Amino acid sequence: MCGIVGYIGNKNCVPILINGLKRLEYRGYDSAGIGILQDQKSLVIKNKGKVTLLEERIQNLNLISNVGIAHTRWATHGIPNELNAHPHSNHDGTLFIIHNGIIENFLVLKKNLLNQGYRFNSETDSEVLVHLIDSFIKEGNDLTKSVQLALNEVAGTYGLAVIYSGEPDKIVAARKGSPLVVGLGENENFIASDVSAILSHTKQVVYLEDGEVAVITKNSFNAKTIYNKEIEKEVHEITLTLEEIDKGGYPHFMLKEIMEQPETVRNSLRGRIVLDEGTSKLGGLIDVIDRLINAKRIIITACGTSWHAGLVGEYMIEQFCRIPTEVEYASEFRYRNPIVNKEDAILFISQSGETADTLAALQEAKMKGALVLGICNVVGSSIARETNSGVYTHAGPEIGVASTKAFTSQLVVLALISLLIARRKNMSLVDGKALAEEILAIPDKIESILKLNDKIEQIAEEFKNAKNFLYLGRGYNFPVALEGALKLKEISYIHAEGYPAAEMKHGPIALIDENMPAIFIAPKDSTYEKIISNIQEVKARGGRIIAIANEDDNEIDKLVDFSIKIPQTIRMLMPILTVIPLQLLAYHIAVKKGLNVDQPRNLAKSVTVE
Ligand code: G6P
């Protein structure tokens, strides 16, 4: 998730690009850069940090140009620093590119380019693109043809824009899997990764589709495929306001983030499943995999929602990898002088990568000599940098304070790690393939659950005035009960508790009456019969029940007041599906109560204090 903006026309592009970047900063904000053509010469300025830093740097440079491209980065390959920031240039600085997405075969392409004598300045996958295009220009092709030829060799996703001082009258852009839109003005045209960057200049836009290449000059626009087939594009008129657009047309970031989970889970999986071998490929674990497989014990440490992901991880790792696993709050771990030794592997899960307690626990574990690994969303964050190795979740920036898409991506990464270890230990190829296929099917299943949004909203209407809620689940779905209760607490301020369903009879059952709704997570797995007994116990005491159950479960409707039906998957992956209705339920209850769901009272997105 990075931001792209480009301009060609009669005006000075510099303020237009900087303002465009500011509008895109929510997509990524760890570094920013601008590339312009000035008097036939190209100039690239970039830095780590926010767009305002870039703006300060160029303020006194008196840059004036009619064509330029700019980028705000959310790192995937390579930490946020000046070298890894975009634009990336060819050796003589005549050609530069900004790129959004992931080039999956960049290592192969890089090797070929290194053999041809190209040198690389950054650790990014994106830099291969500029040298690859350059190599086709050197063979005598024009810019457009060179971009097309390069993209024929690329596997992965891209939204990109390129400028070449040899053809200063145009910007060439292309898209596959990463959004790109062309804005059409009077004697000026624009390119952007989303319309919010250009909406103050034009409302006439053309959306590029996968495999399309656009060539824009100040007076013209045309599109071809990467195979050079001409295509007719439709011009759309934008009617949304800027604020609506930032949130992707959704009223809140939280809803947007819930709704984009099919895509964010796909991003977490991209390039990481090796189906033929029934395993996963996690570049960030290559150097430590033997130590991890041979670990005598795994400890997972985190806070909040990430701690809930850790609990699911414990079930996964113990079931598939047969390595004893413990989960501990980072705040507890850091203060109680835990027993840690060199044969332990300790996983630190954190969306932000900056949570103070998790970071301090990491330093403690490191000092005691354990193998420390990170599962972080924000690339280059403190926890990502301080761990020996790890796996990024690639869920994109999460803005809503209540974590949603980061959680499902953490679960996906934990499943990938479990698969990797299990296959290196005693899981068969056949079982590995079956598991890999189930993982790959998850995004489509999430999509089908999201279609239940209206129904869940009706259930929220029914329960919005409840003062307390009980969330109950067993096995893999016990942590989901905790997470569902946390979501409700965080944004609706309703008291909610999560329990393992069987524990209900040891206390919480005393609370049950007609005013205490109970949510049962009851997919058909080995604990199903037992959970049905727990449902009966609540029913007998007049409690109102919402059940999250499987699509083919018609029997449960006879026992419960409301049911939300979700597709089947294997037990280990069920939490990725069962949590979605709970996120939506919490969201709708909070909205109906008129609360600020994106910024709930007293909470912070990233808690960098103890
Ligand atoms: C805060 C946030 C939670 C989050 C927790 C851990 O409390 O409000 O949503 O789960 O921190 O954050 P991390 O970035 O480490 O996952």
C-alpha cells in the first residue's frame, strides 16, 4: 500500500504533487519522494519520514517543472530509508519510476540484471523495474514499448508510473493488482493510485484495469495492454467528496478495514504458498529456520488483539508442529524474570511494531539469548528491526483504533509458519497440500461472510441497548470469544467478557438472565456437541443467544434466537472466519449508539508508553 501521484501540463507540478502526496499519506507514510524533469534534466529528491519533511527539504530549492511523479511509501521490501524510498532511478538518472505492489520474481530479474552489469542501490523489489525498463530502452525501444516489454517479464503486482528525460512529454503508467487512475484536465493530465490525490483538480477519471498501460501527455491519453493491443477506455465522473474517498466510500475506517479483509489476507499470502510442495515460503525465516524447528519451546508474546492472535497461534503450533508453546502478555513477561534459554524461540506479534511493553519484552528475551522473531505489520518498525528475523503481515496501514484486518493477517501468518515448521517435521506432502489449499480458499470465504453485513446490522439493532455481553467459544474459537468481547468493549463501551464455553458453569452462568445476551461461536468441529449443551444451559435460564454456526447447520436455529451462518473450513483456520461477524457486530452496535468507532475514548492505536 503506497501512494502514487503524477502530473503533466502547463502548471508547476511540484505543489500539485506534494498536495497529492499529503492526501495519500494514509496509504503509507514511512518515506516520500518526488521526481521531476527540469530543463530536460531529471531530479529526484526523497527521504525517510513524512511528506512534510520532503516539503521542507524542497521549499528553498525553487523547483519548477511541468512534469513529475511522486510517491509515499509503506515499506514491503527493505526498511524505510532514503535509498529504499521512491522514485528509483537508472544509472545515468535519465529514467525514474515509482511503484506500488510487490514484484514476486524480483530476485530472478535482479540476478539477470546484475549479470548485465546493473548495480542496485536499494533493497527494494521495485528497483528491478527501472533497470529492466532501462535495458529495453538501451536496446532501441521507446519508453512505452520498454515498459510493456519489462512488464511481460514481471510476476507480481504493480501500479507504476515512469518518466524518461529522453521523452519528456509523457508519463507512462501501468497497473496490475494495484489501483491506478488517470485524471483528465484542460491542458493537463494526472495519474494517481487513488482519486483523492487529484480530485481538487479534476473529476473526470479513467480507471486502469489489470495489464493495461497508459500513456499521458498534457493533451492526450491513450491506453494499451502490456501486449500492445489498443483499448477504448470509458471516462467516469467522480461524485464522491474527498472525505468519503479517503475511507473508500465507507463511513468509517473500521468498516473499510473490515471489508477489505479478503484483499488484505490475499496480500498476507501472496507468493508465500508453494502448493506443489505443500508448504510455505517465508523469506524472513530462511536464516533461522533450523533453530526454529529445533526449538524446545515457543513463547508468543504480545498485547491486546495481537495477544489473542498469539493464543490461536499456540493451538496451531502445538497441533501441527508438536512444539510446546506458551502465550504471555508482554507486560507480564517483561517484569517477572521469565525462564528463557537459548533453545527457546520467542515470537513477538505486533501490528504497529512499536508497542512499548512488547518491545521491552523483546529486549529482555534477546538479552537472555533466545531466538527472537517478529510478526509485524509496519515494515521497519522497532520490533521488526530488533528481532533477528520474522514475517510481515502485509495488511496495509490500519487506521481504525480497534484492530480488525491486522488480526486476520496475523492468523494467516501464524498458519503459514505452522505449515512451514510442520512440513519440515512430520507433516506429509498430502496433508501439507490439503492445508495449503484450505489457506488459499480463505479470502473467498471471508468475502461470502461480508455479504451478511445487513443481517448483522439488524442483529445489532436488536442488542444495542444491552449492558453486558458474554462471548463463548471452545478450542480454536476460545481466543475468538476474547477478541469478539474486546472489540465490543473497545468501541461500544458495553461490558463484555469472553470465556471458554465450558468454563461458563464455573461462574459466569450466575449472570445469565433475559438481559444478558450470549454469543456462541459454534462451528461444526469436535467440540460442537459440547457447545450445544452449553447453549441449552443458557437457554434454560432465559438468556438470549446469537450463534456463529456453519452454513449447513439447520439444527442450531431451533435453539438460538439469531444465527449467523459462515462457510466451513478446517479447525485451525476457523478463527479467521468466525471473527468477521463479531467485528461487524461490534461495529454496528457502536455506530447505532452514536459513538466514534475510529477513535474510541481513552484508547490509542499504538501504545508506546508502559
Ligand atoms: C493498543 C491498540 C490495540 C492493539 C494493542 C497492541 O492497545 O488499541 O488495538 O491490539 O495496542 O498493539 P500492537 O500494535 O502491538 O499489535
